[in-house]
Amino acid sequence: MTKFFNKWTRKFHRWIAIPTVIIIPLAVISKFTADASEHLPPQIEQFQSILMLLLVISGSYLYLIPYITKWQRNRRKKAKQQVN
């Protein structure tokens, strides 16, 4: 189950990164080059915030995967040693 979840989290993270990489430069460029009437709509800025939040959550999980598996491996190893 965890391998399945890890695989789909990676795919989700990659696919969410694509629109984020497109929207962020557009927002920055529009803020610095256009006047106040030509900014991006607030809905796009909210969408950008949601995408960033999803990237942070999935990226944090992907970052912690090696530490979680190491912790689980050590826990299983200790439980096995106590049984023997």
C-alpha cells in the first residue's frame, strides 16, 4: 500500500508542479510590468495559492519518505530481536 501511495504522490506532485511553474512567472511578470488594471484576476492568484499548498504537502511527504521507512525498518528490527 505504501509503495502505491508513494508512486501516486510523486505523480501528483509532478503534475501539480507544471501549472504552478507556469502561473507563478505569469503572476510575477504581470505584477511588475502592468498597471493596476491589468493584474491577474484574484481567482488565479487563489488557485496559485492552492497549488502551492498542495506542493508543500506532497513535497513534505516525499521528503520524509526515507526517514519514515528507516524508522519503520528499525522498529521492525527491534521487534524481531525481542521475539528471538
